[in-house]
Amino acid sequence: LEANNPFAVVLSEIKKMVALIAEEGKADNQQLAWCNSERQTNNENLQQKESEIVSLEGTFARLDADINAPEVGLKAQIALTEQSLEDNMASQASETKQRKEENVAYKADIENLSEAKALLTKAVAVLKRYYSKIEAAQETRLIQKGKEPTPPETWENGSYRGQSGDASGGGFKAIAMIEFILSETEKEEDMAHKDEMDAQHEYEDSMASLREAQKTLEGALVRLQSDLATAERDLLEAKSSLRKTIADKESIEAYLLQIKPGCDFITTHHAERTDNREQETEALTLATKLLEGTPAFQAAMSSAHDESLGDCLATCKDMGEEHADCRACLAKVTVPAYCAGHPGVEGC
């Protein structure tokens, strides 16, 4: 149609409006699909983050309890183990100090007993020699007086007794008493040796037990400290992950809130807008048909068509637009030239 044909302008605008309505519908569909996809994806991600937060909060609480719980937490166990180790070392030091003091006392006691034994042994020897001389002198005097001396009593059962009733009798009793004291001193020395040996064995057994307990406690302390380091590292990681996950959750919530107005609108009004566009398209299509059916439109179209024939109007009207003369005229060539290329056309 020519530009000065008013119907051409109207029909062109109607076509533009129909195309615009179709593009708008396409954009609405894309927007609705995008909103549905974004909301589904982000809601799923939001649920995942909420689940992760619950899990991380549980992990955080468990690790915090593992570390800080009274009596059973790692820190409490370490403190208790360190105290037990300190008590163990104190017991070793105390028992060693006591053992040394007992050993010093034992050595002093043995030294005193040895000195006493030496003195008692020497005293017995001296007294025996002394009273033996007295007894010999008494026997000599008896012989000189021509009397038969009473046979002297000899040593019996480890003791020496002089003649009863004379000066030597009390002396030999004194020797017997000293020998009894010497015997008791030897028994006391033997008991001191035994007590020292028993105390040393008891000390060595106790120290072996304490050192074994020390080794066990030191091993337990190393393990507990390692467990504490691991738990504190895991706690920091859980805390960091929890902060990040909360931030991710809040970011998703903010994004969903950001797209909510537009997505709520397209979701709520999509069907209505689709119906409206269909009605508008149908109305414009009907308007086009009605317009094209009017006599004015037909006349305008015919006039516009005649104008499009230009100088060939008369030829085309007389011969027909399918005739070679009309087509050759419109092609601005001679009839023979046109027919050479189109031999089947009427008039060739």
C-alpha cells in the first residue's frame, strides 16, 4: 500500500499492536518462569541452609560441652589429670624425702648399735679376764692352806659364773647381764636391718607404682591435650561455618524479599493479563477484518493498486495484468525480451 493510503497506516499500527501484545505475553511467560525457578531454587537453598544451621548449632553445642562441661569436659579432665600428676610427683618427693630421713636415722641407729656392741663385747672380755684372775688367785690361796678347793663352776650356756659366796660371784652375774644386753643389742640391730630392708622394698614398690601411674597420667594428659586442640579447632570451624551459613541464609531471604513484589505481581496477574491480551488480539484481528471488508477500504485498495501500475495502467487494464504486454511494461523491457525469459506467459 502507498504511504498516503490512510487504511495502510491504520492496518500497520494494528499489526504493531498485535506484535507488541505477543511480545508482552512472551515477556510475561519468561518472567513467570524465571520467578518460579528463582523462588523454587532459593527456597530449596533456604531450607538447606536452615537444616545446616540446625546441624551446625548441634555440632557447636556438642563441641562446647566436650570442651567446657564441668567434671567431664576436656578442660576439666585436663585440670584433674594435671592435679593428679602434681599429687603423684608430690607423693614421690615426699616418700623419697621420708625414705632418706629414715635411712639416715637407720644408719645412725646402726652406728650407735655397732658402737654399743663393740663396747659391750670389750667390757665382757675385760671382765672375764679380770674375774678369771681373781678366781685363779683364790684357788692358789686354798692350795697353799692345804685345803681341797671346791671345783670352780665353768661357763655354761654361754655365760661364766664364779664361785658363789665369794667376791667373783657378783662379777660373773654382771658379765651375764652385759652379755644379755649384748644379745638384745644384736637382736635390735638385726631388727633394724630387717626394718630398713622392708622399708626400702616398700619404698621401691611404692615408687614403681607411682612412676607407672605418672607415665599413665602423662600419656593421658598428652591425649587429652591433643583431643582439646582438635575439639577447639573443630569448634572454631563450626563457629565460622555457622556464621557463613547464617549469612548465606539471610542473603537468600533478602533476595527473595527483593524479587517478591515483581514476582507476586506476575504470579497473581499472569492469567488475567494473558486473558486480556487474548481479548485485545481478538479485538484487533476483528477490527482488521471489519476494516478490510468496508467499501471504502476496497476502493482505497483498488485505487492504491492502480497507482502502483503507474504508466502501465491502461495496458494492464486492456490486456490484463497476467498478459505479457502488462508484465513487460511493469518490468520496463520489451515484450520479446520478457517472453524470452518467460515463454509460458499469456501473449508470448
